[in-house]
Amino acid sequence: MLSRNEASAILDALAGALVLAIGMGFGRFAFTGMYPLMVHEGQLTIASGSLAASANYVGYLVGALMMSRVHHRHSARLCQVAMLGTIGCLFALSFDLGLVYILTVRLVAGIFSAWAMVTASTWLFHVVGYHHGAPILFSGVGTGILVSAELIAGSSAAGLTSNALWSILAAAAAALCALAWARVSRNPDDALTPGPANFTDPKPQSGRPIGPWVIILVYGLAGFGYIVTATYLPLFVKNAVGRVDPIQVWAAFGVGAVPSCFLWHALHHRLGSRHALVLNLAVQATGVMLPVLSPTGSAFMASAVLVGGTFVGAVTIAMPAAKAIAATVGYNMMAAMTAAYGVGQIAGPLVSNALLTRTHSFNPPLLVAGGALLVAALGCLL
């Protein structure tokens, strides 16, 4: 039987998950599902879509750095701003006003996605004080991917244009925002008082800690490695899944992400940071390269589940590991980690587009991405 404090904390974690479902699942990753449709309609080419993806990741990096010095007492209000800003960006894409317009909107959407990630985490962990809510909170990313993908699939099957689809996504995000709004409106004074729900997050047994520059490099490679699949998956599926809409393969990415938060949280505490991260990155690399090894419908689906089931897990392992050694370095470890991950994500679509232009195949980008993840896994052993 849950105590009143525990039940309240879980509701707070669910509200935070909705913030991430909107800011990340809709605002950041719905573009992956919309990308093929926008290419089909002539609004984007594969090359310009890669630019739009990188613009979004530039925005994410900028947004994360903007939040690095914001006090936690502002986190609840900024959660609301992030949700409203994301809804506005989704609706803005319902207007076909050219490539520069799309790039600008995607850049701004990236800023709001970063605000959602940083402020929702800060609000739940520092204001509410519910550290054990991390798996619930981060499951919002996968939930948003899944819900937005199914909305895209259903609306596309009904013959709606991408412009109409962006409006539908904005309306759905607004409905989720309404569900979360009251919960994240509470003042810090309304947060939980110390009690059963305010668990202290136990430090994972990590043995010999990963060196600071090693983990920064590993984290940057992780950002580069997953983003190729997370950007292009519905595009390179093509006809491999038969009559199944390729967007359903992207939905499987979200399905894999939701429970993965709980799985990797548990493995992190059981195996320690180093070994959990090696396992995560090795599984993720396998998922990224699987379509190259076996370009079949089942392989594409397995790839979606494996990469979806590991990319958030890498974050939940690496960030606490970095926090544990932050006091031993003379610079802001969290900012350095965020910057490295952001650079990796920005570089991913740009490198992929260059390889795709040269080879006319998605296999080289996937192999390079998978190789980056394997190098990252080996780096954890240094």
C-alpha cells in the first residue's frame, strides 16, 4: 500500500513523463516519422531533411546550455514554457513556407526539447525530491514517440497531408499538456517534505570509475551512434516490411524505449556504471548494424526495438556516472557531457548525408554509427 507521499510522488513523475512526451517524443522525434511523408510531398529532400535534423540538434545543444545556470525554483514554470513552445512549433510546421522556415522552426523546437528534458528532471529530482522516479520520468520519451508515431500512421492512412498531420500532432500535444499542467504548476513549497517518497538515490556500485575525459568521449560517440537510426529509420525501411507501414517500425522504437528505462536503471545498480554502459552500447551497436547484416522486415523491427531500448538507457547510466566524478575535475562535467552528446547528434545526420550522397546507400552510415558505438563500449574499459 502506497503512502500519501509515495502516491503523490508517482503522480509527479507521471506529470514529468508527460512533459518529456511532449518536448522530446513529439517535439524532437515526431519529425522522424514525418520525414518520409515530407520528402514524398516535395517539402524536403533527404539532404535538406538531414539539415533540418541537425538544426534541431543544434537547438537542443543551445537549449541545454541555456538551462545550465537556471535555478531549480524556476523549473516548474519552464516545464510549462517548454510544453507550450513545443506545441507552437508543431503547429508552425503545418504551414509550408519553405526550407529556411522549416530549419528555423526545427532549431527552435530543439531548444524547447532541451528545456523540457532539463527542467522536468530538475523539477522532479530537486524540487519534488523523488530520485527514484527517473525510470517513470524518462519513459515519457518513448511514450511520446509511440503515441506520435501511431497518430502519424493513422492520419497518413486516412490520406491527410503532412501539414494537416502537424496540426493533429499539435492538438494531441496540447491534450497531454492539459493533463500535466496542474501538477507541474505547484510551487517548490508544495513539494514533498522529507519522508518515504523522498528516497535517496543509492550510488551504483561502479568499482573503478570511468575517467572524466573517457566518459565525455564515450557519451559523444553514443550521441553520434544512435542518432542515425533515430533520424532515418522509416526512410531506409522502404519495402522490407511488406504491407506494414514503415512508421510502425518507428513506433516499435518507442515501444522499446518505454520499459528500457526501468531495465537499465536496474542493471545500472546491479552491474555498476562501467559494465552496464559496456553492455548497453554493445546491444545498441548490434541494433544499429542489424539492418545491414540482414535487410529483412524482422531485422528492421528488431533494430528499432534494440536501439529504442538502449538509447535512453545510455543516458540514465552515463549521467549519474559523470555526476559521481564531477567533484574531481575543474570544469562543469554536466555541461561538458551535454556538449559532447550534442556535437555527436549534430554530426550524425551530416556525416550520414555525406556518405549517402557518395554511396546512395544507408549501409555505410549505419556501419559508421555502429562502429562509433563499439568504440564507445571499448572506451568504457579503459
